[in-house]
Amino acid sequence: MPEYDVDLFVIGGGSGGVRCARIAATHGARVAIAEERYWGGTCVNVGCVPKKILVQASNFGEDVIDSHGFGWNTQPGTNDWSALIARKDAEIARLNGIYIKLLEGVGVRHYDGRARLADAHTVVVSTATGEIAVRAERIVIATGGRPTLPDIEGAGLGVVSDALFHLSDRPQRIAILGSGYIGVEFAGIFAGLGSTVDLIYRQDLPLRGFDHELREALVGAIDARGIRQHRSATITRLREGAEGARIVTLDNGEELTVDLVLFATGRHPNTEGLGLDALAVRLDDGRVVVDDEQRTSVGHIYAIGDVTDRINLTPVAIAEGHNLADRLFGPPPPREWSIPTTPKAVFFTPPLASVGLTEEEAVARGTTDIYTTSFRPMRHTMSGRERRSLMKLVVDHASGRLLGAHMLGDDAPEMMQALAVAVTAGLTKHDLDRTVGIHPTSAEEWVTMRSLTRTVG
């Protein structure tokens, strides 16, 4: 009898876990995977995918108004929230099914249930019909994270982002605490759908960690979206008002009356109850600590994705899972990803996107050349909408190498994927300068920024 039932057991059926399991199986490994809640994880069910659907829905009302500048006589309508959510749910169900088919197609055993480690090599899955114990040579923790409520009086009267995808009605008035990805994106979504939105955040500028100049431009874009910003402020108390309303008290004494409060103030890794403590798997504030090969402090146990102490983005989790499966079971050399040049996007309206170093990070390393351009896209010279795009290149002064690219404006995420290739490849400003652009596009501005804005550092 073999010592192990499987070569690899993956705990967590999100994007990273499924990719790891599937690639390991294609290399010939015997693989099992368990998922407690829903296949596809946060991204597919209560994250990237449904969020993008809601962002797209929120833009159609604005598109109708903009069309008047092009000769259309269309009239604004109203959004049917329940129809939107039903259509979203149908799409998510379709994607859930695809994940299962992908696993079954390569022979991965999949379990619906909560998994825990009974000992260093035994995974016990609690299913609807009982417990199943599986002996695994190697184990991958891919359980992701979850949004959390802050320690504020009355916080239980608010919600976290997961709940927004299943609301029976769209709130007419919503207050959002937090100006990271989730806070900014949902502020834009609800404003576009017709809600009154108050965005509250502790910092002076939104999106901490992004390029400072981009953050400053975003403040104006949020105002233009009709969102009321409460900068350098926070919520100190939440209480129930008349007819189910929520009364929000800010630390500056201001009070807001709204229908719903969203707390977009952070996420916590799903490590409770996994049995990691008993096995001395090292954690840091709940996050699994891993080395450059995704290995935990226990040699045969690995961790990928949002449960770890690394970059918490879905494409990073997928890359980590794929690379780990290649390294453990595939022929050498394993596929490589450039994690430091991972691009990122915030799907506000207009969206933001970024790759590589910010101006502040680059200057800390040495003398830096900055190229910027700001313009009103052709669409908005016709529509009459006062919306500008900002593009920015961060370049090493000595070598001319591209260190970073940043944009606020229409189609920024689509363009940034290509800029990420240039930054990852170590191309130079000269390489952009010698590239012929496509005219007329906003994207051509990336290869026509000839004038140096400033040299810093």
C-alpha cells in the first residue's frame, strides 16, 4: 500500500489553488483539492469578476449622456438592480462550472467541504456526508482572505464588500470608509448607478501606495463623479436611525444619514481552524510566511495567494500556483514570472493603472527623469465632458531604462498591460521614442512624450 493517497493536496479552490492543482495534474501528479465555499474563490465570486460587471453597468448612464455630443437623441433611463444582480449571478454560476470542468478534465479529485490538517500529512475534509481523510505527500494552503469589520462602535450595522454583490436593493445613499481598491471602485459603481455616495478616508489622498501625482489627479476625478469626499477623516460611531437608516458619526463631529455603510478597511487571511499552529507553520499577523519558492516553515507545506505575506492580487496567486506546480512536478526549468513588475489597475471611472516604480520609489534609488502628459481625449472634446487623462513615465536618468508607468484615464488598464511588458523587459525611453504610434489614439501618447517634464533626485 502506498504511503500517500495523493502527491499533492490543495486546500482552497480559488484561482491560485485551482491553477496549482490543474498544472500539477497535467505533469502526472495525483492531486486532490477542497473548497469550502465556492469554486473560483474571491475573484470569481465576490471580487474582480462581479466587480468589473458592476463597473461596466455603472457607465452606461454616462454613455447615454455623452452620446448627445455625437448627434444621438438618446434619453437617460434607470438601472434595474435586481435584473443586474440576476444576470451577474448567472455569469458567476457559469464560471463556477468551468472551474470544476477544468479540474475533472485532468483527473483532479475535488471535494466540497472545509479542510484542515490533522497532522503533517493528513488532510481531513468535512463534507455534507461526513469526514474524509486524505494522506498527501505535499500540501498547498490556498485559502485566500476575507474582508473584515473595523473596531468601531456599531460596526455590525455596516457591511463588508462580499455583501454588496447580493443586496436585494441598491442603496440610495451609501457611506464608504476606506480609499483603497475596494472603497474607490465601489464609490464609482454606486455613483454611476445613481446613488449618493460619501467616501471617507483617513489619508489626505486616496489609494495609498500609488504614485503621488496619480493620487492627486484621482481626487479631482472622484469629485467629477459626484462623490462627496471626507478626507483625513474616519468613522467613530455607527447607529441605527429611523426606518432602517444608518447614522454615521465622523471624528470631526459631522454626521451623515445613509441607507448603507460599507467598510472597505482591510482583509484578513483565512488561516483559522486549518491546524497550522499545531504544526508550527509560521504566521505573521495571521498571514502564512513563505520563502521565494512558496515554502512555509514546514518543508513539505506550501502557501500561495492572499493567505501569504506577499502581493495579494489574483494574477500573482495564479502565477505562484503555476510556478509551484511546475517546480514540484514538471520538467526543469519551471516557468518564471516577474512579480516585482506586476501591473495593477483600479476600475474607477476613469480607471487608473500602474506598473513598476512610482516617482517617489525611483527617486529614493537615484536620479530620475519624469515624463508626463495631460490631455482631454477626443471622445470628451465631442461629448463635452470635462475629463482629462494623465500619463506618466518614470525613467532612470543614467541608463534611460523604463522604471515605471502610471495612468489615470479611459482604457488605462488595457494600455498598462503592454507597458508592463516594456518595463519587465527592461526597455528604455529610446525604445518608446523609436516606436511609431497608432493615430488617433490615446495610447500613442506613450511613444510621443518627447519633452522631459523634470529631473529629480
